[in-house]
Amino acid sequence: GRRVTVRDIQAAKSSGEKWPMVTAYDAMTARVFDDAGIPVMLVGDSAAMVVYGYDSTLPVTVDDLIPLTAAVVRGSSRALVVADLPFGSYQASPAQALETAARFMKEAGAHAVKLEGGHRVLPQVEALVSAGIPVMGHLGLTPQSVNAFGGYRVQGRGQSGEELMADAKALEHAGAFSLVLECVPTDLADRVTAALSIPTIGIGAGPGTDAQVLVWQDLMGLTERPAKFVKKYFDLHGEMDRAVRAFADEVSSGAFPAKEHSYS
Ligand code: KIV
Ligand code: NA
């Protein structure tokens, strides 16, 4: 079958169907999620932490993310693949945003891009949309602004909720096809979801958004101290720990490799 498109995503909002998004950073994991019917995969700049071992998303570069994005595109055949534009690769100007997004599409085969922020990035969103590039917005706890926020904390409480609502409407008006809402109060996410005709994708935004996204290492239980909004669907850390210890023990004892793993 064909790839999911931004039109399919829009149709889901109209029909009220909720959908899942997960991150992916390599071909084999992307294949598992694609075969399971996950319609949209995000190659997040969270790769900074879960792939590259940094303690924030700030250090990761376009050159770091392009090979991961290309691998996810190669490993999938049905999902819409969204490339996250990393810190410093789009804020300077619409021209910079266009140059970066074009690299993700030409060199990696991404189908859409995501960038963080509201009114400050509207010219960038407009330039990308004019060039035919679908743009996913991201408001609330935007991790590339962690230093301005003074830590990873809930955003949009009180008066700043009205600013977030205005930014959400402005992003829709600028042509964004969807909007991630991260770590915002449930009632604000509900009001934004009702006010917009494009789908909202929540992470720590309560049950009322049109879609939900999680970092795959969080939902699989590989992440060591996950945030409150994470639900652990598997104990991958525990399972991998058990398996690699069993391998080590069998190497020590000589139980591995057995005859069936050897050539005559
Ligand atoms: O980088 C990322 O994984 C993200 C999602 C959590 C939305 O931006
Ligand atoms: Na991100």
C-alpha cells in the first residue's frame, strides 16, 4: 500500500479517529512500528539523548539526524516520516529553515518537518509551507528552549495559556498541518484541540488531543527515569539486562555456542 499522507491525518481529525505517533531512529525499529500500523513516525531531536547520549536536545546537528531519518524512511513503507529540525537549524531566518528542511527531504526522504515555537517562527512556517513542505508545529514544553524555561516544567498555566492558544491559532493560520502539545494542562490542550481544525498531538497533554506521541524508548521501558506523562508498556531495560547476562554466563561456562550454532 501507499504511504500515509497529511491528507489522511487531516481526515482523521474530521472523523474524530485518534491515532498514535512514535519516535524512531533506525531502520529495524521503524520496520516493527510500520508493520504494527503506526501511521506517523517522528525522527525526534530526542535522538540527542536516546541515540547520542547528550543530556539535552541542544547539541544534536542536522548532520547527526539526517542518517537516522534516512534509515527510518528506508525501514518503513507505510508511515509518514517527520524530521525534527534541530536547535539552531531554522531560527535564524526563513531561508535557513528552507535550506535545512530541503536537506531532510532530499538527502533523507523525509515527508514533513517539525519545528518548535509560536509567533517567533511563523515566517519560517510560511516559507516552508509555500515551498510545499508539510510542517508540524510544537508548543508548550519545547525542549530546545529549556534554558529559557529554567528546566523541564509544565507550560501554559495561567495567563501563558492564552499566549499558547494564540500561537496555536497562528501556526494553523500559517499552514501547519498538525501541532504537538507537550507538557501542558489537560484543559488547555482540550481547548486548543477544539479551537483548531488541524490535529493536535499530545505528550503530557491529557487524553483529549487528536493523537498521542511517545519516545519509543520511554514506552518500551528502556529509559531510566521517565517523565510522569510516560506509560511503560514493556520492560525492555530488564529484558535486555537479563538476556545479555545470560549470554555472558553461557560464554563463561562454555554453554554457548552449542553444536547447532557451529559449522562442521
Ligand atoms: O524529539 C522528540 O522526540 C519530540 C517528541 C517528544 C514530540 O519532539
Ligand atoms: Na523534538
